[in-house]
Amino acid sequence: MDASGLEAPIVSLAGAHTAEIMSCRFDPSGQNVAACSADRSVSLWRTYPPTTNYGHLTTLHKAPVLDLQWSLFAPLLYTASADGCLHYTNLTTRTRARRNARTAAS
């Protein structure tokens, strides 16, 4: 139980995005949560108190970020945007790679 007496924490993502949150996912450990938005950014949060925003990735995509997924095996976060781009970001080094999903399928 946390300080609120609930079995699970209450996480508020307020203030991190300037547009609609499109997707939100917990990491495999349940200790972190990531949210992506139509404002083209991704926010990273601690799940348990203090539920702080420890990262805001604002330059990943040039279009709204529609979905994201944590890697099960590495500190990677995969993101997909409305313009068909797929990125992955190493959250330890903050380096990223980009792949255009439209041309990758051909």
C-alpha cells in the first residue's frame, strides 16, 4: 500500500502536455509510466510517490505521437507517430533512432 492507503498509486499526468494524451503505458516493472501526446511529445513519470515527471521528450517526432511501448529487455522506449515514423529512444543515454514505417514495409 502507498501513503493514500490504496493498493495501487494514483498517478496524475497533469501539466506535461498541451494537447490530448494519445496513449499511456507502464514499464514492465510497473515503476514508471510514459504518455505520448498529439503535441508531439512523450512524458516519463515515476509511478509511486513522489510521482514526479522525470523526463519530457519533445523533439522525437514531427507529427502527433499516437502510441508507445516499453522494451521488455532494454531501457528502450518505442514511439510511433501519425506521419508513419517509428522511433526508439535509449532512456539511459537519451539517444534515438528513426525508421520510416512506410518505406520499411516495401
